[in-house]
Amino acid sequence: MRDLAERLAGISVHAGAEDLAEARRIIAKLRNMNLRWNVPELSTFIKERQRELFLRR
């Protein structure tokens, strides 16, 4: 989970389509993992990154 979160954190808000597609895949993986582990901080991080990457466009 940590490696995926670090990869997601490293994706810029100005990233290209390929990087944003990877961000979507990472978000999906992290969400699925968090269904089992239920880490509140991870949920918050995912929501924040999703807003930063996809809602400000």
C-alpha cells in the first residue's frame, strides 16, 4: 500500500493522460485494499488526491 500511495503522491496535477490513467488504476487498487484494512488516513489521502487530480481540471 505504501508503494502505491507514494506513486500516487508523485503524480503531478499537470500530468498527461497516461499518468492520470495510472493514477486512476492506483486509486482503484488502494480503495480495494482499504476495504480490508480500513485505514482512515488512507481514505483521506485517496479522496484528497482524487480531488487534486480530477476535479480541478
